[in-house]
Amino acid sequence: MLTQSEENYLKAIFHIQQEVEGGISTSRLAEKLETKAASVTEMIKRLADKKLVDYQKYYGVQLTDMGRKHALLIVRKHRLWEFFLVERLNFNWDEVHEVAEQLEHIKSPKLVEELDIFLGRPEYDPHGDPIPDANGNLPKSPKKRLSQLKTGDHAICKGFNDNSSSFLKFLDKQEIGLDTQIEVIHIESFDESMTVLIDKREVPLSKTASDNIYVEHITVEV
Amino acid sequence: MLTQSEENYLKAIFHIQQEVEGGISTSRLAEKLETKAASVTEMIKRLADKKLVDYQKYYGVQLTDMGRKHALLIVRKHRLWEFFLVERLNFNWDEVHEVAEQLEHIKSPKLVEELDIFLGRPEYDPHGDPIPDANGNLPKSPKKRLSQLKTGDHAICKGFNDNSSSFLKFLDKQEIGLDTQIEVIHIESFDESMTVLIDKREVPLSKTASDNIYVEHITVEV
DNA sequence: ATATATAATTAGGTTTGCCTAAAAATATAA
DNA sequence: TTATATTTTTAGGCAAACCTAATTATATAT
Ligand SMILES: [Mn+2]
Ligand SMILES: [Mn+2]
Ligand SMILES: [Mn+2]
Ligand SMILES: [Mn+2]
């Protein structure tokens, strides 16, 4: 049985591995977990003893198959709970993360399975992130960053790189949500900022913003 | 902010105080929490420092108003979650306690309030135990033990003194549940065992069993 | 290739929450 | 009332997770 802290480390390693290849540095993990490098080294050793990570002193850490399995279960629980909070308990999508950080550590296989059934086996959480199934399989969708599109392109919003409360509140304000239709009508070459058309509204987006929006690029029949 | 362990101590003290008056002994608490007396002494001191309990060395411990308020919130959360698990997630009433022991420690006032609303503000948990409201008020029902009734008495089952899985499974087998109608048809003076009529079925109950069943005594118009 | 900067590890502490064994206080019995 | 038994507290340790400061290894720049 893993401690809450061990679970948080595994999840953090998993998330960083989604972004970058190879071993993960102590400092990167410390940053993600908002802790100090010394604490990370210590914990990594414990996880290595338990065969949950492969660890080579000074050369970073990687999940083993077991470690990955554990991490995926935590991610599954996190996202199922977020879905529950938004769809059943009237939480806004920017207020669920902290509570899900707690709920993801509840240990009960039956609870996870019954919750999944109760919610109708959702495939995506409120932020568009895929929910691993009971076997740890992730439905993968081909996502592009909005910033990669060209003028005239059409797309549908499918998720976000940044799930912070401030970014989600910004999206609420611009009325951008999951499955929102977006058309790129102008890209400013000076700063790569973008003007997009959403539901007949012209919305200006900085490069930072468009970088953090994942879309599915669609071809529109004229 | 209280730790999980501190919350468990407060809840245990609260539950023991429901049964017996006056200060609660270190050994009684140790037994309830399945820990050692030395650990209890230590924790009690911490709780006393935080003004959550009144503590007199060698003479036991009692909740302060603050301590009682905290304990009632934990009990509220525990029972709301049990209700959720049984009514929405298809748990049987004998499998909810352990999971609720974990869920009761989730910290989010909004979660508690929204869960309460979502469930329709239930007044009793699946075992018939009252759910404190947001202000810590308990709806109190005048409960008797089934063992206190006389031959010929009619009653409705309203709760149990023992919520252990084995007792609840026994009740399932005898088809005794909340709001079940019970008529006492015989009491054996030798061992105080009882025969009751439930839905036209004669059910034998030991003194131990009838002691653990709470009922509302009703008068039946003939 | 060597010096310097950066990153990671080790050493040594702290707090929480548990333990066993010894000592002290209280309760009970002769 | 005094002796004995029981209960409670204290003393001293341990493991998990965190920390700061010092040391060591690796990476970078001259
Ligand atoms: Mn989240
Ligand atoms: Mn977490
Ligand atoms: Mn319970
Ligand atoms: Mn608990």
C-alpha cells in the first residue's frame, strides 16, 4: 500500500514523462511537487526500493511498469472525481482540482468502479483530459496547439495545456470551452497574437493563450 | 487545519461521550482507536494545547465546544458519504464504513454542502444514524432498544447499536432493515431471547441481537 | 584541460504519530 | 491503613516526510 506522498511522486513523474523523453531530473520533480531537491532524492530512493521507479544516481528517474500502473490509477481517480464534481455537484471547472487532489487518494477499488458506472464511463474530464480506463488505457486524441494553425483554419477546442484556475477563468470570460468552434481570422506576425472567430465574436488571443489551447483541426466544406 | 489523526481522536471522543457521561479514560480511547495508551496520552496533550479538549492528567478528557464542532463535521461527512455510497453507488450497507472513514477527512466546505444538496439533505444515514446539519444540529429520535419491549409490543426498526459488517449481514439474512415492522410474540425468561414477527415470519433473536436493535415503540389501533 | 557554475546527494534536524518499557499515580483489597 | 493491582504518564526509539547546509558529482565556459 502506497502513502499519499508516494502516490503524488508517481503521478508527478508520470505527468512529466508525458512531456519529455528520458530520465527526469531531481530538480524538475522538486519544482513540480513544490518541495526541495533533498526531499526528492530521499523519496526516489524509497520508490526505487519498492521497484516503482528506475533510478540512477545523478541521471534521473523513470517509472517502471508497476509505477506507471499506479500512476495511471491515481490519474483515473483524479479525473473521474473532477467529472463528478462538475457534472453532479455544480462545481465550476476551475474549482475542482484541489478537491480532486485529495479524493484521488481514497483507496477502494469498488468505489472507483461504481463511480465510473454512475458517471456513465466518461472518456474525458471537465478540462478535456482523457480518463484512463480500469486497465490503464488512455483514449488518445490527435491534438494540435491552436498556435500551430494558419489564418482561415477551422478547429474545435479539445483541451488545454494549462489547467490553472486563472487560465480557466480567462477562458470562461472569453466563452471558450470544450467543443467550442474556432476560426482563425488573423495572425499578427509581430507577436504571433491571434484573432479568432467564436460564435460570430472576434476574440483576440496572445501567443501564450493560443499555445495553451488544444484543438482538433477540421476541414470545412464550403 | 487538523490532521487526519487528530480528527479521528476527536470523533472517537465524541462517540464515547454519546454513551457515557464525564471524562473519558485514556484506556477507553486507546481501545476505540486500536492504539496504545501512551500514544493517546501524547495526542490528548496536543489536542489540549489546541483547545479542542479539556484534559486533566489521570482524570480523562472531554471535548470543548470547538472540539465538539469539529467532531460533528467529521460525523456529518462520514454519514453523508455513507448515504451517497448506498443510495447512488450500489454499495451494500455493510461495505460503506471503511470507505467513509477515508472520505470523512476530505477538506472542502463546498463539497460537503453540494453533496448534501445533491443527496436531498438526508436526515439519516443507511444505518439509521442521524446526520448532523451544517450547524452541527442532530435530529434526535426517541429510540428504545428492542430488548426493552414486552410481549405483544409493536415497533418499527430505527437503527442499530452495532454497525459491524457481521451484524449488518445477519440483519440482511433475517430481512430486518430500517423501518421494518416488528411485533414481539415471545420472550424466553431463561436467556431473554426473543421471538418476533416480521412480515408474518417468526424470527428468533438472542438478547445480544435485540440489545443492538433500536426501535420506535408504537401503539397499534385494533 | 582546467576552472567555474550548476545540480544532486549526503549529513544532520524537525514534526507527527506510532511503539515498548519504566516510573508514577490512582484504585482496590486485605 | 497498608499492600497490591491497575491505569496513566514519562522516557526513549523509530519511520515517514519534510527542511537547511555542506559536500560531491556533473556540466559549461574559458
Ligand atoms: Mn486536475
Ligand atoms: Mn495528489
Ligand atoms: Mn460508519
Ligand atoms: Mn476516520
